[in-house]
Amino acid sequence: MTRNKLFVFMLDALCSSDIELMKQMSNFKWMFDKGSYIKHIEPVYPSYTYVCHCSIITGNTVKHHGVPHNVILEIENPDAPWYNQRSDVKCSTIFDYAKEAGLSTCSISWPVTGKADIDYNMPMIVPAKYIGEDPGQFLWGNATEELMERYFWKYGRYLMGKDRSLDLFTMAIAPDIIRDYGQPDVMFVKMCDLDTVRHNYGVYSKEAEEQLRKHNYEFGVLLESIKRYGDFEHTNFVIMGDHGQQDISKNINLNILLKDAGFIKCDDAGKLIDYDAYCHSVSLSGWIQLKNPDDKEMYEKVYDFLKSLKDNPEYNIGYLYTKKEADELFGLVGPFDFVLEGKEPMNFSNTLAGKDPFERYLRPGQHSSVASHGHLPWKDETTTFIACGPDVKENVVIERSKMINEAPTMAKMLKLTMENIDGEVIEEIIK
């Protein structure tokens, strides 16, 4: 059986609204001219980076892949560790299917892939806040040792200091791998900076447009690398995002409201002493965790309180789901008993500080985002999926599909079938 290759270029926070601008950019334009696209890809819930990346490579919702948040949430630890190991993902990935079929695999800067069985693996694993001079401590043992030996001594500097840049590191390593090893059969490359720029300046900012142009140039480098050292004519190319973003209209501190209502007890310094209900931040949604969900009386008391917030227009709560409803509607499970989201885009803070439920309280070193994600799947901005290559039809435009359909669709480009998953192949774009 002859299989074509797959090359995936992931742009964190790529939005559906970017499509028309991308059509005017040299390298992205080629994808639209030669391929097909799905305008609106609805992410899984929550539309959070690590959650979505796991769904993209497994075809599953949180219920089946097991990564509900970027962070392994611990109520009394605001600096809890992030999910980062392949073992955190509780099902097979497209990389596993490819390996079983004898294909070579490569993943650069993809989350939750530490120690993954990928031939050329350089995971996204250095902590986001790390500005020290030894980022290798996080990569050795988690990345492919041969890649570390070959490249880290000269490119590791991009991950050091206050001006560290994962995208520079990624764009140094990715073309070298294609040149030095030949193009792997399956290669995923993730870029982060569009997400960062949108958080800092807004979804529709001129800074976001400029960053998208930078990604266009970077994609051009990777295209040229494959033309020079790979098998360009027999490669299916995919450009995708992991979630959209929304400009934030309001902030709410649910834990202050829970504290005022007697569900949280703190000392005079604002340190948590005890709780009956606590709000975890998922940016544009909030998770309420009960200390004892089997306490039916407390459950109803908290539920009634949350419904009273939803009924009060002052608080902007548009959606309230129970744990059961979140599972049934979205395949979402995790450390929560209720899920909240605003009518309009609203950031849910988990601060215990201060007295104002609407003020944005930040720890030292944190920056206030003007845009974010974590919102419901159908809300704009959604993300998008663009594909072209020998196994992709030309000039097909689909209005809407789901993120869980991307993995089986990409697998079909490789003549692979992913079984027992939540998603299905987007047949309309496959030859």
C-alpha cells in the first residue's frame, strides 16, 4: 500500500476570522488555492490549549482522553504542575496508529507528549514562566535523546532568559530535522505566538495580524524545506488552530462571592482555611468544585446559590451546567460539580484576594489578558482547518465541523482508520 505523508502546521489561537486575510498571504494562499477548508471548527469544551491538542490527536473528548485542563488542578496550590506526559493521555493517538503502520513520526512543541513513542519528539514541556538558563532540565528524558544531542547545544539558548521564545526554538529545529533525517511520514509542528499576541492585544488587533504574517513566512520556510529535502508532491498539508479567542468584556471573582456567602473560609491574609465550594478558573468559564459532593444538602445549597447568580443580570452568568449535564453535552469530566460561563465573554478568576467580585486581582509577575478562551465550542471565535495534497479534494468549503473529527480525517489521509473514538472522518474533503 502506497501512503502519502502528512505535515501539520498548528497555529495556537488561529481563528475563523483569519481566513480571508490568510488568503492574501503568499504561502497560506497556496493552501486555499490547491485545497479545501472547514471554516468553523468547534473545539472541545473547554476550549483550552492542552485539552484541544489532546482531542486533535486522539479524536476524543475529555471523557475519553483524560486531560480536562492545562493544569493538574489542586485547590491549595496555585502553581500546580501542568499536564505534560504522554501517559496523561488515556487513549491512542494518531502517532500511535502511524507507528503501528510502520510510519516515521515527528512532533515539535506539541503539548502532553513527554516520553511519547514518537521517533523525533521535542515536546512543549518547559514551564511557561521559566526564565532561567537550564531549560534542558525539563527536556532531557522527555524529548528524543538524539534530537537533544544534535540540536539543543546550539538552539537551547532560545528557551533561556526573559526574552525566551519557543517559536524561535521550534523554527530552528523543524527545518533541520527535515534536512538531516529526511521528511518524516507524519510531522506535527506547533507555533505559540499568535495566542500570546491575542491574549496581550486582542483578537482583532493589528499585532495579531502582524503575527499571522510571521507565521505565513515560517510556513514558507517549512514548505521550502520539504521541497528541498522531502517529498513535496506526496505530502498532505494541514494548517489548523486549537481554539479561537474572544475579547474579554468583564471579570468575575467567583471565590469572593463564594466566600461572602459562607462557602469559603480564609484567614486575615486571604489564605484558604476551608471550603465547601471553590471556583477553578478556566479563563472564559469557571468550574465549581464541592469539597463533599455526596453531601446532598450542601449540593443543593450551592446549586441554588449559583442559580441565583445566573438570575441576577449584575453577574452576567449565561450558562450553568451540572457535572452530569457537562458530561452528556460535551463529554467533559474533571474536578468540578458545576460549570459556569458568561452571557458575554467573561474571565473567571480564582482569586481569594480583595473584596470586589469584579476587580482583576493578579499575583506579581502575571499580566492581565484582554482576550482569552475556554468558552463554549459553538461561540465565535471558533478555529479552522485547511488542507491540501494528493488525498484532499480541491475547492471544497465546509461551513462547520467538530475538532474531534480532525484526527480520523488526517488518519484517512494516511490510509489509517482510528477506531472506538468520538469523532468521524470529514469525508467531504477526502478523495
